[in-house]
Amino acid sequence: MKLVTSEEIKRLEERLEREYSIPPILLMENAASFLFSFLKEKFEDIENRKIAILCGPGNNGGDGVALARYLYSNGIRKITIFSYLWGKKISDLLKIQLGLLKNLVEIKDILQDYTELKEYELIVDGIFGIGLKREIDDDLKKIFRYINNLGKKIISIDIPSGINSDTGEIMGEALRADYVLTMFLPKVGLFETGAVDYVGEVIVGRLGIPIEIVNDIVESNIHLVDWELLKDIVRIPSKGVHKGKKGKVLIIGGSFRYTGAPILSALSALRTGAGMVYLAVPEKISMVYRGNYPEIIYIPLKDKDGYISYDNLGYILEIIETYGIEAVAIGPGIGINEDVRKLVQDFLRKVDKKVVVDADALSFVKDILGDISGKDVVFTPHYGEMSRIVEESVETISKKRVEIGRNFVERYKLNLIIKGPNSLFFDPKNHVYVNPFADFLLATAGSGDVLTGIIAGFSAQGYSLKEACILGNFVHGYSSVIWKKYKGSVGLTASDIIKILPLTIDEVIRRRNV
């Protein structure tokens, strides 16, 4: 599903009117119908609930007023509109909606009467729409904080008021919505870092316009990874395949300081479905694993001061060819010293396989980006690691990750995942794929090592690196949903993600066939 900016939505509505003779007032009526249907289906006994509808002076407020009329027309009477800045200029569509409402619903001024909101069960937010680009007034900041502390159910129209729909930036303060009912397509800002704590469940309303027409008009190359997109990626494994044809993965990593990371990646690749997983680690720590993880094939490497020695480079490249390795991951637990730096850099220059680069290996890539441009490689940095690669602050990365990621892949023609809430995957053709999951459960030690193994595992099974990144990112995030379903809302560890990978992948395959 495409994600859109406010400008793209403006162009969409203009072309719908110009080319299909669909006037804005009809779209507003369809939006109100969509909002009404959601409220009626979601909240039982809706006619007995007190509903407050917060309406600003623009078309978002017009949607709210139209919703009030739909509710009233269907026998729901406990409705109050709380207006904001109606004493100044209001939009033409809002004027039309007020005329249609004919004073059937009580209207109060939110600046004067906001404390009365504590008496309402449901609060529908239609103050600002997707056009907000300035910081909101101090009075409204205070009101938003008051509303957020009430503990009421908040339903936002298009985007929670106070959020920049293009960047996700909080413009001073924003409402924390339990549900966001967004029109046509989701807005980019809903999935940006700043908005993550303000956006609950996102529900998309098509407003009666076929998605084929919307997609034909909207040119966005930012995509939300959803079940429909996955249907074109996920494949059903063949029953007749043997282990040698299920994919061979090589994990390169480990050091005397970090023994756990590479085993997490190796086990993840196995649980993802790879037939054979090789683990290349310093000889001194290889014995740590053997008794506990017999399914993994161990390749002890010469070490220097507890780290992988540069002398292993030729041996590793030979193993890849001799054993028929199809995907490689390098970095988990590999540590930082001069031998490791030279090993990682020369390995990436010479290897000709699908490669996932993660963790400490990312510390050495900045100086060789020009040398490996265009290779079948994916970097998987978190904000701190990306900051060191592109020499930007972590704060800048978090606020401009789409822009920074696009610039990076356009220049170097590499694959890139910027990890974090709603992590982003950028392919070399500058398409962006947004992971729909932003759960604090995934912020746990070793979680990134698991993702590395998942991507390598899928890559070895015949998926392109792009497909493996999209699918792997989704599966990794969806594990938090599976954990909540069976275990609860706390306590997910990296090892737990690995254990439930079969359940998670099975659910993805099952949904493919729906």
C-alpha cells in the first residue's frame, strides 16, 4: 500500500474533480459515512454514549460536522461539537456542512469549555488535518495535554491533530489517538519516529474510489508493507526439497567479548527455513556452542587477540565457493580492531554473494562505499550506526530518515534497512518499504542479530535480497504480535523471537492463501 504526502493527496483530490467529476463535497460526505460506520461497528450501544467532536476551521472540521449530522440522522443524540477558531475564516466546505446541520447539535467553544470533555466517553478529533505545518498555539497545547490525560478513547480524522503529516514531527503537542481513520491512503508521517507514541491503529477509508484509480494517480514510491504486498513475495516451500537445496547460509562474526550475537543470527537463519547454516567464529570460542547447538556447522577461524584474524580472508572466500554458500551475514559480535577492519573491508570488496552487513561490521564500511557500490549487499544500521556511516547526528537521522536513506541508496546503489520503530527498507531503485510494526517489545538485546539471520535465511532460499529484506523485516516485527497473542505484552527476548519464528512465518504463509 502506498504512503502519501499532503501534497500528493491535494493533487489526487484535484484530479478526481477534474478528470472524474467527483466534487470535494462528495468526498467529505463519503468520509463522514466511513467515520460513522466505524463508530457504529466499533463501539457497542453507541446511541447511549456521549460523543464529543472537535472541529477546526478547515476541511477536517468539515468532516467532523458532517459526522455529527450522520450520527444525529441515525438516532444518536448525545453529541456535542467543540469548535476551534470558528470566529475567524472557515473553509467553504465547513460552511456547507454547518448549513446542512441546521443547529441540530450543540456547539461549544473548545478554548472556553474544554474541561467539559471529561464528561464524554468518545472524542473524535477533527481539529487539524494533513495541512498542519506550523507549531500550534500555547492554549491548544494545554488543551491537548488535558485531553490526553483524560484516558478517553480518541478517534482522529486522517491524522492526530498536532502531527505534521509529512514528517511525523510533533508541532508543539499532539493528541494521542487510539484510532486514526485516514482517507484514501495512509500518510507518511503516521509511521515516522516522532509520531510513534501518538498513533494507534490506522484504518484506511477509500471514500468510494477504487484503489486502482488512486494508485494510478498517486506516484508515491513509499510503500507500507501489508498482507497484499506480501502475497506477491511469499512462496510455499516445495515438499520434495532436501537440505542442500533449502539454502546455505554463512554467518561470520563473534569475538571473545561477544559470543552470543553470532549464534542468535545462525539460529534465526535455521528457524527461517534455511537447510544448512555455517557459523564462522574465532577458534577459541567455537567450542562454546558445539554441545548446545548441534544443528549448526562450525567453521573455526584463526584469531588474533580474541578477534577474527585477517589471515582468514582467503579461507572464508574459498569456503563460500566450495560449500555453495548462497547468502552471507557478517558482523554480529565481530568486534572492533584493525584486523577485523581489514577483513570486513576486503571481504566486501571481493565477495560475490548476497550479503547482510550488520553490527560492528558497519563501523568499517564508510571508507569503501565507492568500492562496493552496486553490489548485492544490504546494510542494517540502527540510528547510531547510520549516524557514523553518513556523518549525521542521531537526531537528524531520526527526523529525516526517509530523505537520508534515499540519498544514500541513490548515491551508492546498495540496499539499506534503517532499524527502529517502523523500520525502513530502501532498495537501489529508491523505493522505500515501511515496516508496519513499532513495538517496544522488539527493543531488546540481540533483536538486530535475529533480524540479520532472518534476512540471510530468506536470501539463501531463493528470495532476492530485496524480497528477503521486505519479508524479513515484516516477520521480525510481526513476532511481537504473535508474542502478545500467546504470552503477553512484556518480556520478549531475542531467543523468544527465534523460538516463535515458525509460528510467525506459518501465519504469514497462511495469510498469503486467504
